[in-house]
Amino acid sequence: MIRSLVLLAAAGAAAAYLYSRQQHPGARRKAAAFPDDRQLEERIRTALADIVADPGAIHVTVQHGAASLRGPVLPGERDRVLTAVLDVPGVLQVTNLLEPVEPARPLAT
């Protein structure tokens, strides 16, 4: 009796797996299409190079598609940075730890 139940459960699990594969055949391909975190970091840094005065001052980390940005930015750059990072394919979320700083004023002589 127990053996029959185990076999029935195994057959049900196999049937559910096969049904799922038929309903979502591209699921594996979609998962493989997402870039890994290191690729996302590089794409984000490339995007920042065109937007901020000092892209090297922004520390970028990515974990499972969630980007975290930390560092100084000019007040007018912050919104553009966040929008650009969210537009990077594969980025799912952005944590804003950016610190707005005023530009340095030239010394009066």
C-alpha cells in the first residue's frame, strides 16, 4: 500500500513537472538571458560615465539584480543617475545611498 502511494506521488510530481515545462517553455531561456551581477556592475559604470562629473566616486554593488549606489553626486545629477541605472537591462531594483554635495567654489583672490 505504501509503495503504491509513493509511486503514485512520484508519477504525479513527474506529470506536474512536464505540464509546467509545456506551459512555460521559455522559462529557462529567460532566466539565462539575465546578465550576472558583475556584468550589471560594468553596464552601470558605463552608464554613469556619461552622466556624472566623477563616476569613479560612486561605489556600485549588485546582488541578484538589485543595484546599490553610494557616494557623492551633484544635486542635479542624482535623478539622472537613478533613472539611467533603472534603465540598464537586468537591473530590478536600485537602492539610493547617494550623497548630494554642492560643487566646490573657486577661491576668491
